[in-house]
Amino acid sequence: MKLLNDWKLICLLCLTLGLAPFFPEPHIIGKLKWISGGATGMQFKDWFDVLLHGFPFVLLLRIVIIKIFQTKTN
């Protein structure tokens, strides 16, 4: 559980796994554009790819929400 709360590791995952491959545009950005365009022709592997590249950002969002609620309660 300590790894899931390490914000330095999560930021590193976002910058590497979350955005890779970087050129011509970050992979997750291309997938999100595809989904926002209606996800026409997306197969299971494409959805899995979104999950794989998006998971570090979900973890980062989780850490941010935890930190916000910790400061409000203290």
C-alpha cells in the first residue's frame, strides 16, 4: 500500500507509462480523442490500452483527493 501512496513514484509513472509513446502525441491523448469522437472501431485491446495508460493518472487523482480531504479535516 505504501507504493500506491508514494506521490513521487506515481508522478514518474504518469510521465513515463501514462504518456508513452510521446511522439507524435502522447498515446493516452490520442485514445481520449478517439473515445470523445465516438470510439468507432475500438476493439478490446484499445480499451485495455486506455486502462493501462490511464491508470497512473487515476492513482495521481486519488492521491490529490486524499490530500485535499486530509487538510480539510485537520
